[in-house]
Amino acid sequence: MNPKVMIIVGSASDKKIAEKAINILETLKIPYSLKVASAHRTHEKVKKLVIQGTKQGIEVFIGIAGLSAHLQGVIASYTYRPIIGVPVDVKVGGLDALYASAQMPFPAPVASVGIDRGDNAGILAGQIIGTHDEKVKNKVSNLRKSYKKRVKEDDEKLINSLKGEYLEKSFMTNLSFEDEISEDNNEKTSNTEPNKQPLVSVIAGSYSDMEIAKKTLEVLEKLDISYDLNVISPVRYPDKFQKYIESMKDVKLFLAVSGLSAHVTGAIVALSEKPVIGVPCSNQPIGINSLLAMVNMPPGVPVGTVGVDNGGNAGILAGEILGISNSEIESNLKRLKQK
């Protein structure tokens, strides 16, 4: 049984974070491999692991490292497969590792998840593999449902533990909160054929984010990846946003470009089980607010976040994900990355 995921940790001290990813991969029944290799102390080992792993069928790499966290970047240097980065909190709350993981130059993206969020790395790996493996996709769906069930149980447990005199415990207890599917379509711009769903849905939170979104579209065009583009805010137009996401039920992944508090990515993961790539924008100074809002998602709902304003890397990452099962996209990607 050849592994589909390779987890590389920079140090054995990262074991607890790796175990979070391992537990998810075990639940999803995805074969994986675990290696210890340092980007700085054993650079050649990382290089050989990644090159040989890619040749032997590894579909997703997960790099787990703290401090300057260059491990993920070194992995990205030697493969055209998607890399998920898990920054570890060793110093300064893990922000040093987060910035090192997310702020990669073009064309070497790392899909960074939240600090210490090995579990979200495992789920994102499952979502990526699920773009071409229906069995894994269904297992991810069942896992997501288990998170919903926990929220419901926590709701009941918390309310029943309270003893306020004016607390109405039975208020709205009979409401159903199951997802409702809408068949309505929204106005959109697309480079795919009419009546045929594109591979990627690109969503900008506002027209001020379009300059960054254009960088993404340029890369998708070069990779010959069909896409749909929409500018829509889940805060200003929540119902319209939900209908649009539901209308994109056959896309392989979502790519969101958003600044400020970056609600777009959070709204997508709430409404879809597909992989979500996030591009934070620097509408406000530096863009740290949108970066942190995108990447530090709670367990069960990962966003693979690239660097601030790096729409090009988001396009490359989409190509890496789709190239796993599409030889034409893989060939275009290799040419663009000169691999």
C-alpha cells in the first residue's frame, strides 16, 4: 500500500501536532508516511524525501515546523504536488512560523493552516485527495458531519448546565438547522462552456480585491484551468452568497480573495466541503488582519492560506491540486514551475 500523504516534521518535538494530522488520516483511511527531517540541519534528506516521494506517488505533502519554519518552503522547492504547512507555536505565539509558512514567493505556494492545527492539515489533505477520489470525499463528508453533531451536543449540554431564573431553555429547540440546497444560479463571469461547471470558483469579497484576483486568473489561464469569477460579499449579501456557493456544486475547489476580516473564506467552508484556498489582501496596512482571519480556522474547517496579496501562488496551488489527476494540467504546471 503506497502512501498518498507524506508528513515531514522538522523535529521529534513536533510529535503532538503530527498526531493530530495522523488521527484524521487514520479516520479517513488515507495511507501516509511520517519522516523527521530538518530544513537547515538535514537539507539533503528533505530534498531526497520529496523528490523520491513525488516519483513514488505522494499526492500531498504536510510540513510541520516551528520557529523560522523553512521546512515547508524547502519541500515546495522540489515538488509540483500541493504542500500543506502547519506552523508550530514554539516562540512568539507561533507567528514567526506562520509568516514563514504562508509568505512564500511565486511560484512556490504553501497552503498554510492555523498554528498547531495538524487536524486541519489532515482534513485539507483529505479534501484535496477527495477532488479525484470519491471514497475519500465521502469520508471527509462524514467527518464534517461528526463535527456538526458535536456542536449540537455541546449546545444541549451547555444549556442544560445553566440555572438562570429567566433562561428559556425550550426556546427554539424544535428548529431544524440542516443545510438547505438551492438550485438558483447567480450572475457570473466564466472561461468555461455554457451549462458546464468550471473546475475552480474564484470569489472576490469586493471590487477592491480584484487586482489580486486578476493575478490568480492569469495563472489559471496559463494552466488552462476553467474557472468562474464572482464578486460577492457574504456579509452584505448573505442569501445571494449562499445561493451562489450551492450553484457551484460540481466545482473541484474554491479560491477566495478577500481583505479586512476575510469573511469570504469562512462563509465558503460553512457552506461547502470542497477545498478552499484563501488569498488575504492588504486593503488595510500589511494585511495581517485578513491573513490571521483566514488561516486560524477552528477544527474541521480548514482554509489553505497563501501569502498576503499573492494571487499568483493561489493559482499555482490550484494547479498542483488539480494536476494530481489531470496530466494536461500537470504538464502545464511543470512548464510554468520549470520542474
